[in-house]
Amino acid sequence: ERQGTNSDVTKEVGLKMCEAFEYFDKEDYAKSTELLAPLKYKFVKVGGSNAQRDVFHLLLIHSAMRSPLKSHQCLARSLLAERKAKKENSPMTDRLMLKAVAMH
């Protein structure tokens, strides 16, 4: 079995992130959210630019918004509020916030 930083990050974060993408593609948004939510503050371990890591945050937001579970929908609104606080002038965040409120 491999050891080291890349191996550790793959085990801790990478594999679950890949699974989350698969579940999202299969439209199992609840499972995608369940996999991604605990990793939210670990995305940085994967590396890459802020824009690249933002894809993971957006996947979590979209998964949570589309999930049939009310707790996930609440999570989506919380994540969007957090995103708005960090990126005040983001039209995309504004559109997502309006969509999240309108959906539920």
C-alpha cells in the first residue's frame, strides 16, 4: 500500500470527491451532498488554484440545492450565505441564492 502525502489526500478526500461526482451524474444529489459536506474544509488539501477548488464548492452547493432532503436544502442556503460574505460582488452567487429560495 502506498504512503505519503498524495496517497493520504487521495484516501481522505480524493476518493470521496470522485464518488460525489459520480452520484451527482446519476442524479443522486442526496448521496453526493452526504459525501461532499464533511469534506468542505478539506478541499484545499487537493491543491490547485482557488478557481479549481471552487468547482468542488459549487458541486456541493448544487448537490445540496437539488437534494430532496430539507437539511441539505438548508445547507445549500447556508453555503450560499457564506459564499456571499466572501464574494460580495458575485452575480453567479446572487443567481444561485435566488434559485435556492425559489426552489424550496
